[in-house]
Amino acid sequence: MKPLLDVLVNKTPSRRPIWIMRQAGRYLPEYKRVRESAGSFLKLCYNAELACEVTLQPLRRFDLDAAILFSDILVVPHAMGLSLDFREGEGPVLQTVSNLAEVERLVFQGPFEQFDRVWETVGLVRSSLAPHLALIGFCGAPWTVASYMIEGGSSDRKRALAVAQTNPIWFQVLLDRVVQASIAYLLGQVRAGAEALQIFDSWAGDLPAVLLERLVSSPIKQIVDGVRQIYPGFPIIVFARGVSTSHGLIAKSTNANAVGVEENVSLRDVLAQLTEKVAVQGNLSPQLLLGSDESLFAGIKSVLDDVPMSRHIFNLGHGITPPTNPLMVEKLVAAVRRYDEHLV
Ligand code: CP3
């Protein structure tokens, strides 16, 4: 009934599910207006009514198949006790940790003050969604979240990588605490009405392949297990962005229902590495939404030619960018629907 959930549990969907990473955001004028009235990005994240409103905005414009909760991956370190601010034109500014004493001060078993408001958003969204739409909850993966906690903001992750490789005792304690807090964050989202989860490892592509098991797959698997211990079989998408030829390995070692794939990787090649129960998500370049109709359509066709509808969740290879004209998103959705109608 819900195409996104059908693909995740290996059933044939009534149509190819489509959603777009960062589908609620600054490319929409109505988002900018609500964000303005909230006062700041973080206030918007923690105001359930307004966060619900911006979650629903893209669904009023586009014929998508899922809503994604409006929140941020940095809500988890914030709830663990680190101060957080989002500065205009600068991105996130997060308090850092750099030794065992600081890591041991992090809250990891709750109570997590900030989570309640996000869970409230989930409940509000779920109760107002049309029946064919699925609600996706999410968190950041431990490597990506820990890298922000070490670096303090958007960076080249060099320091985090050095810490991970020299592997002081506190780094493993940090990963473990992020795992525990993330499980609590996701369980609350599922309790409140999320129907699928995505774990974002945006910086997985920084890592040499030999480190992927320890830093990416293993902590993600602990989160997957923690969720499924309470909700057996719960559908989870793992997006280890940038790992190119390692998506198959990651799917296998995390037990994901689907893997998100970055642009410029052949979905056909990824599918060939997966068991038939696992689907792929992706992977149109967000840059194609900034160009001509011709290049957009060519890009869409090359993604769709690679993967059957029953194993595919259409998405971008990364988040939609602020200069995108919403009209291009409308054209994208129409083009995917048109392609599938000509198939049958
Ligand atoms: O996808 C959605 O529409 C749901 C909401 C969502 C946001 N961030 C809202 C947001 C999701 C799923 C995220 C995930 C997230 N946040 C990731 C992983 C995905 C990715 O993009 O790689 C990461 C790394 C973050 C951390 C983060 N949040 C950064 C680095 C920034 C600043 C850069 C930027 O785009 O401004 C944010 C801010 C942020 N998160 C915005 C939105 C809509 C823009 C804030 C604003 O309105 O000013």
C-alpha cells in the first residue's frame, strides 16, 4: 500500500517510490518563511508545530512517496550535552570533545531533554499524512556524528580521522555513547509513528576501505540491532555516502533493507553485490537540478535504466541544494512517473 515500505520489505510496489534528501529546505520559499518566523534553524527543529509544517511542505507541491522528519543529525550530540548553534552562512558550531573526561561527561542513557520535541513532531506528522505516504525517521551514523563532535563543525575531518586511527581509548567510548543515544533517539521516533528509518553516514567516503568495518558498519549494526530488538524486522536504509564499491559489504554487515548510494556509482553494480532482499536508493546528482531539462532527463534515464522498480527507491545521490528551482523537482517527479508508465 505504501510503495516505499513495500520496496523495503521486498514486495512489488504499486509505483516506484520517490523522495528527496533535504526535501524540506531552503530551496522552498515557504520553508524560508517558516524558518524566519521560528527565529533560527534550531528553534525550528525544536518547535513541533513548525517542524511538522515544514516536513509537510514538499508533499503539498510534489507527488512524492514519503515524508522525512524535519530535524538534524546534530540534535543527538546536543541532547548528549554539547552546546550547538547554527550560524548563518557558516553551518553548525558544536562544542567539541577531546579527551576521556569530556567523553565521560556525555549523557548517553538519558534523559535527553531535546528528544521529546522531535518525537512530538513525528506524532504530529504521522497523524496528518495521506495514507499512501510513509514517514521516515533518521539519525546520523556514529562516524559522521563523532566527526562533528571532534571537529566542532563542517571541516575536512582530518583531525577526526587521525583520532580514529590512533584510536585512543576515548574514541571507542565516544562511538559507543553515540550508538546508545542514537538508539534511544530512533526508538522514540518509531514509538511516535516513524515507519522506516535512515541512518546517514555522510562522511563514510573519507575512510580507507580497511577502516569501514570498525568505523561504519559495526556501529551502524549496533544501532540497527538496538532498534530491532524492540521492533523486530524494522525497515532501515543505510546511507554510507561515498563508499562506492563497498555498498554491498555494508549492506551485508549492517543488515540494512536498502542502501543509499551517492551519485556516479552504477546502481546496477551495487545491485549485483546485494542479496535479492536488499534494495538500492539513489542516485541522481543534485547538480542536474540546476541545469537544463535535457541533462536532467538524461540523468534520470541513466539511473532508471539501471534498476528495476521493485528494488529501487528513487532519490538524489545527496541532499538537494538551496539554489534549486522547485519547478525542476516537479519535472523530475513527472519524468520518473512517465518512464515507469512506458515500461508497462
Ligand atoms: O532531509 C530533510 O528534509 C530532513 C531534514 C534534515 C536536515 N538535515 C535539515 C537541515 C536531514 C535529514 C539532515 C541531515 C544532516 N544534517 C546531515 C546528513 C545528510 C547530509 O546532508 O550529508 C548532516 C551532515 C547534517 C548536519 C548539518 N545540518 C549541516 C552540515 C548543516 C549546514 C549546511 C547547510 O545545509 O546549511 C545543517 C543545516 C540544515 N539541516 C539545514 C536543513 C534544512 C539548513 C539550515 C537552514 O535552514 O539554515
